[in-house]
Amino acid sequence: MIKHLKASKPIEAKAEIATQVRATVEQIIADIASRGDAAVREYSERFDKWSPASFRLSDAEIAACVAQLSAAELDDIRFAQTQVRRFAEIQKSALRDVEVETLPGVVLGHKNLPVNSVGCYVPGGKYPLVASAHMSVLTAKVAGVKRVVAVAPPFDGRPNPAIVAAMHMAGADEIYCVGGVQAVAAMALGTEQIGAVDMIVGPGNAYVAEAKRQLFGKIGIDLLAGPTETLIIADESCDAEMAATDLLGQAEHGVNSPAILLTTSAALAQAVPAEIERQLETLPTAAVARVAWQDYGEIILCDTVDEMVAEADRIASEHVQVLTVDPDYFLKNMTNYGALFLGARTNVSYGDKVIGTNHTLPTMKSARFTGGLWVGKFIKTCTYQRVLTDEASALVGEYCSRLCALEGFAGHKEQADLRVRRYGKHADAQV
């Protein structure tokens, strides 16, 4: 039996917040579509108190940001980018063009073509998420994207040096210090300063995610990333300190970040709340993490491992950390998750920052139908066909003609019939 020992905020409250966000974003997008850069500057001043002569950073400004980082900090960024690049290249190698003769004289194939231009949003208003530059800019470059635009909001009233350095080192072609809905809309719609892109990727707050949702169709997107989610799956082999640490490690992202403990251990379920309170006393980000745990934290007690698998698939969390005797059981049996972190030696923070897998992952149950950002998201798989012989064209044409008639498509049928007349057995007699 599955017992919910601690529940999160009611769904109605979440829906009301989403409605407010939707209306605000719609207004900003419409304004930027109408007034371009003037509107971008107005919103940047209002929300970020930031209005430079140019939002685009010059080569000299980028170099100055890089120079502010120590050699050790730059080495750390290089290490992380090496891991991300290595795994992205391995993933890309799994994609290949194909061409095959499916019938005598009929050749079908597909080509993997990178998107021409991509906008990468790197969050940086509350926390400077340096790692998001690796995950988006670098992965797009590995995919072969020709033009990569990187944007991030100002941090403490100026471009964040570490974010800018990471964008530059990852290979960004253009770097802008502008954030929020105004940045997403500018990249999607194009303004006097920022040329429009074909696709926008990267995480962000609720307003950034809503802007991507509303602009989808005009541009492509990676996915709709909501508040960070974490699910800890644990049994009696996990202690309260580790479970609490890993829950709070993601709860600090935002006051609406869900953190869920799913366990078969009644003792662990009972011990974790007190341990969370103990850790919150010294956690520097407790002001955020405490609210997230109070409003969106959950504890779910199950009787069996299979109940935990079923419940985890229902939750379909962005991050799923498995702290059990046999973590591979969940790798073999779970189907809905953004990323799995198997065993106590790894954790979500590794994936977020450095280990090499991408940290832009599906939230809000979208793991039921999509994975996270990866090199393949920047690549279009486009098909083509050619018919090499008269006999093949006539053969396919006869089937096509009858199937078109079945559907009532007269024009389609005539396309097929023309080939049958020209390339069929009696074509010479009809000429």
C-alpha cells in the first residue's frame, strides 16, 4: 500500500500562479513584437535595472570577463566542458545518415542536419548557472549549429564573468547580457540588435518557460522546463543524512521546487523531517529551501520495490536519485524520468554541474513523453527518396493510384497515374 505521509501544495494554487504568469508573458511578447529593442530595453530596466549602450558584449568585454576568473576557476570550467563535450560527441556518433534500396530501383534515406541558428538561455538572476552554458552552447556546437547566440541576465548589476567565460569557452558566436521574457522574445522574433534564431533552448524561471511555450511554432524549443524537481528513491540502506542532503540540494533552486522522498523504510520516512530541520539550521540557502520543502516536499511510504517503481513512474520526476541496495532494478524497470542517478556514489549535483550528462531535463511529468536536451535535439532527421528505374516507378505508381482512389484524392491519383502512363510496360505504345 502507498501512503502519502507529507503532501505538497494543492494543485489549484499552482494553477492560479500559472494563469498570472501566462498573462504577463503574453503582454511582454506582444510589446516586443511591436516595439522591438525599445521594449526589450524598457523591460530590462524594469526587471533587472540594466540598460547598457549595447546588450551584446564586445570581444573586449568578453576578454575582460574571462580575465576576472582565476586560473583554477578556468581549469574547472574546462574540466566540466570536456566531460560534456565528450558525452555529446559519443551521442552524436550514435546518429548516422542512412540510404537503402527498399525495392529494386527504390532508394530511401535520411540525413541528419543541424539547425542553422540556436539561442541559448542561461539563467543568472538568482544563481549564476555557469553549467547551463556548457549544456546548451557547447552541445549545440558539437551538433554542428552554425550560429549560437547565448544570453544571460545581469548578476549584481553586471554581466557575470563566470557565465560569460563559460559561454565564450563553449563556442558562442554572439553573447548578450539580457534576461527574462525580453531575451527569449528578442531571440525568437528578432530585433534591431538581436537577429532571430530558429530554436531556443535552456532552463529558466516560470516566465522564461512560459515565453518558450507561447513562442513555440515560431521557433523550435528543447522542452518546457519548469521548477527543478527531485525524487529520492530509498530503502533501509539509505540513512537520513544522505536523503535529507540530497532533497535540500535541489530544493534550494526555488521556493516552488518539488522534493520527494519515496521509500519502503518507515524508519527513514520518520527520521528525514527532523534531519531536514537540522540541516536547514546551517544551510546558507535555507530561506529558499525551507519554503520549497514546506510547500512542495513530499514523503511517500511504499510496501514493496515494485510499488516504488509504479509510483516513481507516476511522478515522472526530472531527477531521480536511487539510494537502494539494487539501484539497477530501477534502471531496468522504470520508464518515466528525466535522468537517473544510480547509487550513493553519484548525485544530482554531479549531473547538474560536471559529470557530462545534460542538465536541461523534462519537468511537470513531461518525462512521460520526452527526454532531456542532448545533441540530437539540435539535429533534424530529414528524409529523401529517389526512384532509379521505369519499372520501379510504375510498380509504386499502380499501388499509389489505387490507394489515392481509396481516399478520394484525385490530384494525388493523377500524379501516380502520370508515372504509370510514362514509365509502365505500355508507355511506348501510348506515346
